[in-house]
Amino acid sequence: MLAYGASSPAAWIYLALHGTYGLVWLLKDMAFPDPSWQQRITIAGGLNAFLFVLGPYWLMGWLLISGVSRPAYPLPPSAWFALCISLCMFGSALMIAADAQKYFTLRVRRGLITDGVHRYIRHPNYLGEMMIYGSLALLVWHWLPVLILAAVWLGVFAVNMVYKEASLSRYPEWAAYRRRSWWLVPFVF
């Protein structure tokens, strides 16, 4: 932001939302780490994650902070900012709640989790992440974040959700849970 002399409220809100989300994620990782994030990866794997997931996410902030994106929001800026902040906050809470529930429940008993935030949707942690990054894309209000999110959500999130469902299908109560819950968004799909 210093390099570009960014001083717009949108740039500061973006910095606050993305920076705080990073701190929340680190706190979550210290309190209840996800085993899949604890595995060692190769340098090529790290570069791949940066080039095709994290790096493109950071492009969203650059668009706004550099001034390349000069958003013309469909609502007054104050209302748009409130929408983006609310979406990010709710997404963070949902992601944290889902990950905490999974971590602490599986420490007590193995099996399918069908209550709490998992009662109505089968992938609340992914929905939370999507709300977080969706809020940042809305704040940038440019076509490139839409492409980035579509690529990550379809190429990474959807694939992981399909694999997770295949793994969970081994539980006897899976069929009933699948019938009474939604894949990602309640009452939509």
C-alpha cells in the first residue's frame, strides 16, 4: 500500500480483512491444526500451491491497492463495505466453527459428523472459505477475481469435496445424512 500510495477506504478494508483472516487462520492452526496442512511437501508442491492458489488470491488485493481496479459498486460504498465485511466475518466464523467441531469431535469419537454446523451442510468449512474470498472479490469488484475464484473453487475445492464425500460414504449413516443435508449451500444445492 505504501508503494502505491493507496489510501482508499476499500484498500484499507481489504488490508484489514485479508490480514485479519491470515491471523485467524494462524490461530486456528495453532489451536486445532488440520493434519493435511501438517504434511511435508516438496519445493515443487509449494511452488505449485503458490502459483495456482495463493499467488492468484494475492492478485485480487493488488488489483485494488494498485489502482488497476477502480470499483463502481452497485450500492453506495458504505453499504457495499458493510456487506463485504459481514460476509467475511460470517465466513471466518463458519470456517473456524466447522474446523473446530471436526477437530474436537474426532478426538473423542471417530465417524461421521452430522450435527452442529455439519447438520445442514456437508462442507461448512469450504463454504466459510468461499464466503471469505468471495467478500474480498466483491470488494475488488473486477472480473479477474471471478476467474481466480472459479478456478480455485472448481479445480481445488469441488474436487476435494467430491473426494471427501467418497471417503465418508463408507459410513452406514452416510446415505441418510446425504439425503437430509445440502452439499454446500442450504436450500440451494
